[in-house]
Amino acid sequence: MQASGNDNQIIWLQAEAPAKPHIGQACNGCGVCCAAEPCPVARVFLRQMRGTCRALEWHADVSQYRCGMLLRPAHYLFLLPRFLETRFRSLIRRWIAAGVACDSDAYID
Ligand code: SF4
Ligand code: SF4
């Protein structure tokens, strides 16, 4: 699959993933944004500056991509104590605006 934002880029997604909605429509977990580049959360906490975010998880049961940093941050941040995980998740939810409209201007060829 080829996604285009500011530049052409090849990204790989599950064939069963939903098609990317238009910007402003409800997020459907298509995974395009996180496959195209790491968000600020990934840049800061995972130290990943380019490529598909390593916390992007495919959930075959719902045929959607999900943010692993939101679902199970301690899996990705080995120094995060378990007792802080719930608090950290609520912060991540706010930072990545989970469940809000799609804010990715990438388009698929
Ligand atoms: S924000 Fe948009 S591109 Fe990112 S997973 Fe949701 S629908 Fe897909
Ligand atoms: S941290 Fe989550 S929201 Fe950010 S790029 Fe990775 S999977 Fe996507």
C-alpha cells in the first residue's frame, strides 16, 4: 500500500484493515497514520523518529490497528512501574486524542 502525505511513502498494512477515512471523519483504526510516521508520544517515549511505530498493534479480532502505548504501555516502557500504568494510559489517551476524528492528511494510492 502506498500512502502519500507530504511525500510519497510505501507503508505495509494488513489486507483486512479498514480503508482510511477522510480527515475529520471518525477514526476507524486503519493504522495509516502510525504506519507512516511515529507520533509525538512515540518520538518522546520510544525514541522512534521515523518509520512505522513499533507500538502499532494489529488486532485481528476487530480487524483494526490499536495503539500499544495506550493499551499496554509497560510492555513498551520497561521502566514504567505497573502501578503507574493506569495513570500513564490516561495521559497517553489525552496526548494522542484517541477516539477523536482522524487527523491524518495522508492519502492512499
Ligand atoms: S487517525 Fe486516521 S489514519 Fe490514524 S488510525 Fe485513525 S482513521 Fe486511521
Ligand atoms: S504511540 Fe500509538 S498513536 Fe503514537 S504512533 Fe505509536 S501506535 Fe500510533
